[in-house]
Amino acid sequence: MNLRRPHFVTAWLLLPALLVLLAFFALPLGTILVYSVGRSAPGSIYIPDLTLANYAALFETPVYVKVMLRTLRIGLVVTLLALVLGYPYAYLMARGRPWLRTGLLLAVLLPLLVSVVVRTYGWMVVLGLDGPVNALLLALGLTRQPVKFLFNETGIVIGLLHVFFPFMVLPLSSVLQKVDPQLEDAARTLGAGSFTVFRRVTLPLSVPGIAAGSMLVFTLSVAAYVTPALMGGAGINVMATLVAQQILVLVNWPLGAAVAVMLVVITLGVVTAYHRFLESGAGVYQRERA
Amino acid sequence: MRPALAAYAVVAATVVFLALPIVSLIVMSFSAAEYITFPPVGFSLKWYGRILQLPGLVDSLLLSLWLASLATLLSLVLGMTAALGLARARFRGRAVVIAALMSPLVVPSIVTGLALLQFFVDRRLRSADWNLLAGHVVITLPYVTRTVLASLEVFDWSLVDTARVLGAGPLRAFWRVTLPIVRPGILAGGIFAFLTSFDNYTISFFLADAQQVPLPVTVFNYINNIFDPGVAALSAVLIYASAVLLVVTERMIGASRLRGF
């Protein structure tokens, strides 16, 4: 008795979801591409054209270049900080005592369930000129004037780090959970100190988790809108806020579309590099063997 | 300091970092002062009493609840159907189909939002609520498809074959065997979908009009315009709701299922 579903049933089951994505995702993305090669003119949001002028403007206008560099810099700093803070966190979440594991899991999941707008607002309250952090710094005598954390890059980095920290910790801890503790025991038996065990065994084996977490945090940070918009204020643009500004304030839809396309290019570039890396470089085993 | 001790210290500091904005908002929400100040002055519940008086709040909240429920329902139907189609089938291009179904996760949501805005404007589709629903289905669908597909991949299909041999029709076998076993995956997918829609700002602020403003957009506007602890009280209520959801999820399907979020 052959109970395998015939092919046409599969196609019918897949069709509704694929059609919805075609209509409301693929076609709109096509629209963005069309807009990005169009022209803008006073009195009209868009004139059809086939010009690369918008992309040229992005790379030739110092303000836009600065925004793109700032976006990438913020993405890198947030990713590095998330990795440095996230590694020990993920390690304890994977290896700690059961109560500690549950506690750390809940501590990282609760913020994830709270709306990004609310969490960013929390940071605005915490980091404000008369907020608790400045009150503490003043009380300890570490500063004589309140430190300005908001409406600059520092604030954006702190906010994004909080918002995307779980995306580093969760993949990292599931990879660390799969690292066989016996391998570490074996290294220790063979005379390796705890730092050597970490550097030569645990760390290399957790590289896939580091790669996954870093890829997620970087792509999410680079494209984030809410946190930079609230914590950066009007003066500090990143690519996502530049998109919104061009579309909603300056009504230059072609340029806004070009910035959006650049965001997709960056994201796809990082995701592709990640998959290449997984296919080749994550073979840490192979490298060690060679 | 021993390395292990240093690691514990870093992790303890990180937990404080994670809790800081959330705890601060809760503390501020009990303030008796007219402005957000630190340390908060006095203790009062008055800001909680005034939440419903925030301009446009009730409409926004109702819209977001409707939007999240409908988007979740549609995504569950579409996502489960697609996952069932993929689960047992092995065909050329299967990986491509999966990548296509997951693609809204890869494209930044600000881009998706803008794309939908330009697409709807081009086609003169001006109904904000339908536009919002379409956008929210697009961003919630991958979560549902992914979690349901993941639970179907570990599902033992011989159980269905057994049910069929014992005389159950395909629908009955699905309803009585497949569905109960993959239910945790469906629930997890549904929770992701609901939260993703309910918290979404970036798609919504492009597609909202003056009347149809989802809650995150309203809260965002409050933050820029209202400086009393009322917004903190509203935020605190949203935080309590998240905490309740986390506890309920932990009881029902185990919080670790939310890892995939």
C-alpha cells in the first residue's frame, strides 16, 4: 500500500502561501527596484526612468556616505559587544546548574517578548540626563556633569545591544550545548590547562554558533529602525532612518528606494558569506585534521 | 581573579543590563510626580488609572489585537498547509521553495514596509486595514511555517500510515494523529506570529493612515510627545503582559521553544 502523497497535492498545498508571498512580498520588492532607478521631481513622487543616478548620489554625497559608514560601524560594534558579553552568558546557559540555566534563559527571553518600542523607551529613561545611570555616576563622583548618552551613537549602540542580545545568546548556547564535555575532559586528562581547553577545544567547536549569532545581530542592527529613530534623535541618521526620512519627510521616493536596496544588498551579502562559511570554514574539524 | 569567577561577574552584570530598562520603567510607573524624574517622587497608582485616557490608545490597542489575531490565523492556515506540503515530499527545488517561504525573514522589515507602501500606492490600494493585514501576514508567515515544519520533520509518519491502515481517512488521520502531536509546534508558531505582529512598528508606520494606527506606532508617538509617567505605566502594563505570556508559554509548551524566535 503506497501512502505517499502524489506530487500535485504537494503543489496545491504550497500554492496558497507562495501566492500570498508573490503578491505581497516579491512584487512589492520588484516595485522598490523600479523606484530606485526612477527620477524624482517637484510635484511628483516618481518619474519612470532607468537611471543609476540615485545610487551614484548615495556614494558621491558625503552626507550619505557618512550615514552608510556609521550604520556599518554601529553594526560591527554592537555585534562585537554582543559576542563578548554573550559568550560567557551562553556558556553558563548551556553548562550551568539547572536553576541557573532556566534563570538565564528566562532573563534573555523576557526582554525578547517586550516590544522594541517599550524597551527603547526604557533605555531613554535609564540613560537620560537625570536618569538613574547619570545619578549613579554623579553620586560616585565619576563625572561632574551628566553624561550625554542619548541622541548620539553611544545611545544607539546601547539600545541595539539590548534589543538584539538574545539573537547572539540563543544560537550560541544551543551550539555550546552540543559540544561534548568529554572532549574537554579528554583535553584536560592530556594535560591542558583550562584556558588551553577553552582555546583549543570549546572555542573552535562553538564557531558555528559564533557565526550564526554574529550574522543575526549584524544584519538586524544594520537594518534596525525603531531604536536609532528614538535614541539617535533627528541629527543622527542611520540607513533605516534615512530611508524613512527620504520617503516620509523629503518625499524623494527614488532615493529612499535606493537606500533600501542597499540595505538588502548588505543583508544578502552577509547572509551569503555566512552560508559560504558554513559550507567550507565551519569544518573546524577538517582544519584540525589537515 | 579566576577565569570562572570573571565569567560569572560578566554574566551577572549582563543580567542587570538586560533587566535595567524594564525594571526602570516599572519603577517610574509608580511615580507620583508629573514628570519622569529619578529617583521617582512618592508612590502612586494614578498613572495606571490614566492609561485609558491616553489619546487614541483604546482604538490602537483594539486595532493591534485584531490585526495580530487575524494575521496569526491566516499565517497558521497558510503556514501549516505549506509545511504539510513540504514535510513528506522530496522533489527538486524543495530547498528553493523553503528559502522562498523564509525570505521575509532575510529582507529587513523596513524594506518590506517601504516596498508594500510603494506597491499599494502604485496600485491605488488605499485601505489601511487591509494593507496592514497583508503586510503582517507576510512577516508572520515564515515563523509559523518554520516551527510547524520543524515539528513535522521529527514527526513519525508511520503513525499516520497505521491510522490509515486501521481505516481512518486522510482528514481523520490528520485531525486525530498528526495535529495533536505537532500541536506544540503550532502553538509556538502562533505565539511568535502574534507577538511579531503585535510588536511590529516598521511595517505598520509605513502602512498606517490617520485613523488606523497600530499600538507600537501610537506608543512611539507618545514617547516623543508625552513626558509624564503615563507612558511608563502603559509600558509597564505591556511588560506585565509579556511576563504572563512567558509564564503561560513555559507551562504549556516549555519556554525553550521560544528560542527560535
